[in-house]
Amino acid sequence: MKFNVISIFPEMFDNITKFGVIGRAFDNKICSLSTHNPRDFTSDPYRRIDDKAFGGGPGMVMKIEPLELALHEALSEQNNLGLDKPLRVYLSPQGKRVDQNLINQLALRDGLIFVCGRYEGIDERFIERNIDLELSIGDFVVSGGEMPAMLLIDSIMRQIPGVLNDKESAIADSFMNNLLDYPHYTIPREYDGLKVPDVLLSGNHKQIQLWRLQMSLWRTFKRRPELLQSRNLTKIESGLLEEILKKESE
């Protein structure tokens, strides 16, 4: 997977390439990331990449030319690697809401280019001419597209073979099957009166699997019930959910 990022703060992406399993994947050349600063493509001595909005209003707008020149460099880099049509993504509050299904689709791509806006946004003509997909990480606003881009890169890389030590880790993540994850426990068995559920100490792997499935169903029902509406529950799942609902109502 080849990532290219257009940002006026390229140093922010140093963090994602240095730590944890994601940093190790970059070290092992499973994925690569390049940044392109629009300020490097300006012609004035102040390296201005923004100006006032036509029609007035607060804040500044990022100009189209530096963005396009930075994008052309990113595209050339991808093309030199044999990636003819990398997906060009703009991080925006107006974009499509990201979910796990979308992340799984993006992980099938060989090349992605993320454009990180700042200020009041970017010139609309750049979006019309160059962007394939606008994405939003949620119904809230942050100062720029850098952190959303890093979140997407992290979540996409988790789905790429070889990034995680155990491939089952990604398969068992929340949202992969429209269920939230089940509770996890480790040593000690008892802490300040709080005990690990007996079933997890039983050694009965079938019962442990059923308990974990039941806990996932219960958590999803309590916290994100809309997820269950898009999942066709099996007979076993329905029974497990009915069992705990009955127990909780007693």
C-alpha cells in the first residue's frame, strides 16, 4: 500500500510512521507514506497557500494552484510505482461518513492520496477537478485533515496482511461483523473484589466462544442497537440475545 498525503504540516505524519504496529509495518516496507507540502509549490516569497474568500466571510481559503501542483507530484510518485489510478480522497466534514465497511474497501486499493484541508476549507474548484471521494470521520469539526487522515491510514493498515502479528486481531475488531467487541480480561484473576468471569477460566473453548458472542450481542444492543438492524441474526445469536435480555430484566 502506497500512501501520499498533501498537507501544510507534513511533520505531523512523522508520529504515525514511528510507533506501534503501524510504525513497524512502515519499517518493514509493508506500506509507505510520502508527504507533499503545498507551500513548496508557491511562487511568492511568503509561501502563501491561502487567501480571503470571495463574497466575504470569516477565515481564509486554501488556493487551488499550490494544491494542484502538490497533487501532480503525488500522482507522479504513484505512477512511477505502476499505480495508474490512485484514489484521491479529501478529508471534509461534508464528506461521506466513514465506517468499517468503507475501510475494508479502501484497504483493497494499492494507492491512496489524502488531501488535508485547513482554515475554512479549500477552493471548491480543486475538489471538482481532482477529488474522487470526500470522507468525514464524524459529525464534528477539527482544525485540519491531518488527524483524520492519520486515523484512516491506521485503520486501513490494520486490514493489510502482515501488519498485525495475529491476523485474527483485525477480524475480531469491533464493527467487522456489525457487532461491538466483547469484554477482555487478564491477570490478576481478582482485583479489589472484581473477578474474571468463571467461563473464561473454565478451559471450555466452546462455552467461551458462546459467552463472547453473547457479550458482543449484548453490548451492541445496549450501545449501538442500529448495528443489529443491518445484521441478520442466526438462530443461535437470537437465542443468546434473548437469554441475556431475560436475565437482565429479572
